[in-house]
Amino acid sequence: ATRDRFDEKIVHITNIFDEKSLCTGINNHIAHSSDILKLQYCNNTSRKRQELAFLDKNNDLYILSSSEPFLGQVPWKLACFVSQFIWHDKYPILAAIKENIFTIWFDPSFVNVGK
């Protein structure tokens, strides 16, 4: 996943191993309402899910999680007032500094369960 050079509200999502778009169809990007400051893809390969977290200029942390390509996905707001975040290198665990408090989500993809 990379931010667009000209419009920082757009994220292009591509699989680096086979260079295929993870967003099917013509639109191989996700547009957000605000500039994206940081984005990070979950490196855990033991799961069939793709997870991407990003922080926008309003310091809101969003997550995209799907077992299918990100086509038509709407990012889910996970937290507000986030200054930093990072994925665990082996497990789908997301850690963040939120309102100066260290916060951990053991499976942040469950944010969209029941919606």
C-alpha cells in the first residue's frame, strides 16, 4: 500500500509479490476524506485476512480488514487522538499511543463485526 504522490487522500493497494491490485476492477485505490499521514500493512502471513491500518491528519486511526480484495470497503475508525501505531511483526496485534495512553487491540479486525 502506498500513498498517492499528488493526492495524499488516496492509497494505492498492490500485492508486491505478484504486482496484482488488491482492489479489483478499474479503481485500484481507496480514497479517504482527509490526508493520510501514515499507513501500515499487517505482515502476519498465517491468516487469510488482509489488514491495513492508517492514520489521517486528524489523528484518527482507521482499519481496513478483509478476506477478499478491498473492493468497495469503507475504513472503520478504530480510535481518535492517536499519535503513533504499529503492528506486531508475528501476530495480528495493533498497538497505538492514544490520548497519551498505550492501547493494544488483540484482533482489530473485529471492529466491523455485527455492522
